[in-house]
Amino acid sequence: MENFRKYIVLWLSQSVSQLGSSMTSFALVLWAYEQSRSALSVSLLSFCNYVPYILVSMFVGAFVDRHRKKAIMLAADSIAAVGSVAVLLLLAAGHLAVWNIYIINAVIGITTAFQQPASSVAVGKLVPKDKISNVSGMNSFSHNLIVVFSPMFAAALFAAGGLSLILLVDLLSFLFAFCVLLFFISIPDQFVKKEYKSPFAGMMEGFCFLKKEKGIFYIMLTMALINFFSRLTYENILSPMILARSGGNSLTLGTVNACMGIGGIIGGIIVSLKKESRHKARAIYISASLSFLFGDLLMAAGQNGFWWSIAAMAASIPIPFIMANQNTILYRKVPGEMQGRVFAVRNAVQYSTIPIGILLGGYLADYVFEPFMCAETEFTALLGLIVGKGSGSGMAVMFLCTGICGFTVGILSCFNREIRKLNDVC
């Protein structure tokens, strides 16, 4: 119980730091768009973060298992803070450029590749196994609370003191979380003393473990596909679509984004308070299917802010259930001494499709679906009865496609024999 109390303190301090980082990310998007007036340049901010993160994740598992998790987390967070300092200094000198942020984001992606598996293993050491599902709900709650409030805080600070003020607040939040972890949190360690001659060796051990635990590997593969569909639309073209279909109404866009965060908060609260699901694997895919069915399809068919807001909540409420049940399965099936390698492989596999979705979504919207819906054909007329016509209707058709595809993947995954074996993990 003492370790669980330590986790609560760690969770609170890390949430403060994440709020600062989220405000900085939001402000950098605003700043980059002001400089370039290019949607692609903004998409590349995420792209430059994810690609190094995914590539490095394949090799860090053995390193995490062989070293102190607390030291890795402190070092990774410190390097990320140096990135914020670099942005602040370049801004003060009047030399900050968008390409500077690309490089800094790439460095942060590399540090995150070390920090996330170390943090995941630390959670397994501090939290009792019967509380993993509740902790996942707490994380979803804090994450979505940040999603709701960080743009508001960032906008207020940006208006008061510009990007420099937000960077200073971010550094103060980092310093607070760093001191809490350094002085008040001790993380039990279970070291792997084996020496590796090749950086690929640890990764191969992670894959060898997953070769035996096929159900877990299939979950990672199907979640990679689900992440791809999600990045194509909800986390990519949602803002352009709503702006296009609402006549550029930023209030409508802000309301929809807030409802998405509120939905995640509701889901996180439910997960943190409820008993864990009896059929964990089934709960993952039923939740994903419901998210695509009611979120994407309703977002496609919606014609005003009310229905878009309902769709945003319907899409985000099931997400904490997906994460909670996946984490419960992983922590109970993966031995403690293997968790660093397996979590690192999970990050590389499960998030590998995100950069593709980020780039492909914008391209398909601008050059395929929007021109397609401008053509006067019987098929586009039929689609127009579902999603409407005019600017943004092509992006609405993309939501229609991802809703159908995501729902199908979720339902079919429920019937996979290896995945079904994980339903009753205890």
C-alpha cells in the first residue's frame, strides 16, 4: 500500500509536468502556423516526434531492463527540458525557426522512447496488479483533463506573455515533477544482468516472448491498425473538417474538442472506479468498435456542432476501457524482468502506423476525397444524402470509411482464437 501511495504522488506530479508540456506543444503549433501558414508544416511537428520515437523504441527495451527506471525517467525528462530551454533561448535571440522545432521534437521523441517503457515498468512495481485497471482510468482522466484545459491555459498565457511565458511555465512544471521524483519517490528495481553484444538482441528477445504469447502480439498488431484509422481522421482532419463545414467557426471547433476531452474524463472516471472487466480482451475490441461506430459514423453524418459534439464524446468515452484492459493483460502476462523489452516492442509496433496516418490523412483529404465529392456522379449524390454536400464533405466521407473499417476490425478481432484466450487473464 505504501508503494501505491507513492504512485499517487508520482501521478499527480507527472500530470502537472504533462500540463506544462501540453501547453508548450499547443503554443508551438500556433507559432509554427503563424510563421508558415502551412498545415503540412504543423503535421510535420508530430511526424518528427513520432518517427524517432518508433525507431528508437525497437532497441531500448534491454537497456531499460538493465538499468534503474528512476534514473532513466529523470534523464529523459531532463533532456526534454533542455529542448524547451533551447527553444526559449532561440526565441529570445530572434533566431527561432520552424526547422529548429523539428529537430527538438525529434530529440524529445528519442527521450520519450526511453521514458515510456521505464515509466510503464515503474507502474508495475508500484501498483498492485488488482489496481492496474483503476490506475489506467486515472491516467485517462488526467490526460483528458489536460486535453480540455491546456489549450485554454495556453491561449491565456500566449495572450499575456507570448511563447516565452508558456515555456517558462513548462520549465517550472518540469522542475516540480523532477524534484518530486528525485526526492520523494523510490522505485523497486529488478535488473537483468545479461550483457548484449548487439542492440538488436534485446528487441529479438521481446519478439521471441511475443512469439510464444501470440494473443498479446495480435493485440498489438490490431491496435496498430486501429491507431492508423484513428490518425487518418479524428486526430488529423477533424479540425479542418469542422472549420470547413461550420464556415470557419472556431467556437464550434473548440466546443467539439472540449467534448472529446470531457468524454475521455467520463470514461477515465468510470474505469478508475469500476471493477475490472471479466472478459478483458473482448472489452478492448467492443470498446474500440463502439468508438468507431458511434464516433466516426456520427461525425460523418453530423451537420452541426451539436451532433459533432455528441460524436466526439461517443468516440472518446470508450478509449480508457481499451487502455485499461490492454494494460491489465500486459502486466499480468509479462514477467517483471521482461517488461522493459516487451513494452518497448509494444510501443514500436503499436504506434508504427501513426506517422503514416498523420501524413496520409491530410493528403487524402486535399487530393482525393474533397475533389471526389466535388464531382457530380450518382455515387457522390448517394454519399451526399448521408454526409451532406459542400466544403468538408470529402473529409466526412473519410470518417465514414474509418468508422466502417475500425468497427469491422474490432468485431473480427473478438473472434480471433489467440486473442480470446486472454479474456480470462487473472
